[in-house]
Amino acid sequence: MKVKKEIKNGYFIFITIGTYFLLMEFLGLSHLFYLRLLNVFFIIYAVNDTLQSRIAHGKKKFVPNALAALVTSAVGVSLSIAGLLIYSYLRGGDAYIHNLSETFLFGGHPSINIYCFSLFFEGIASSVIVTLLLMLYYNDKFIAD
């Protein structure tokens, strides 16, 4: 069975973001919030690869390509949030999340579930933005439905 390009690139997002954040923590740079924002480049790369692959294979309809791009990023974001949830419980649960939330954009003391839920919606929103930007970039290559 052949795995779809969308799933492969979603898995690529998960692996690269996970590796990036583990490397940041290992190097002691996880408290620098602006470095956390660089993960959007992994999403851009993977979604761009999905779109380029579809265009190269002659799939040039706008809506199916937009859906493929959204699936790619949604798979990556979902796997990344699941990985964060598991990693947070391994690192100490709510105490680890309180440490993360002090250096990020959250106020108060969120639980692990609230933290992951909020990051999930943030990730989906950024995925939609990345998809729309790349669809505009490739707009001249698509056929209107």
C-alpha cells in the first residue's frame, strides 16, 4: 500500500518539529520564545512539497490541492500536539507545562490538556494561513473548479 504524500509530509512535520524542540531543550534554548516560532518553516517546507508534488503529477485543481495542503499540515500539527502531550507527562506533568507557559504566550497556570488544546488551535490557524499563502503563491498554476 502506498502512503499518500500528504501523510508522509505530515509525518515529516512531526519529526522535524519534535527534533527541533528536543534540540532546543538539550541546548538550553527552550526559554527563548522567538526560537519556538521558527517551526513554521518546517510546515511551509512540507506543505510546499505536497503542492509541488501534486502540480508535478498534473493535479491542478484548486480545491483538491488546498485540501491536500490542509491535510498535510493538520496531520503534522496533530501528531506534534500528541507528542507534546506524551512528552509533557514524561517530564513531570503540570509542573513541566507551568514552566513552558511562563516563557510562552499563556497567562495563568494552564493544565496540560488546556495547553495542548490551545496549541492545537494555534497550530491549525497557522496551518490555514500557510496553506492560503502557498495557494496564492501557486495561483497561476491552478485551474479554477
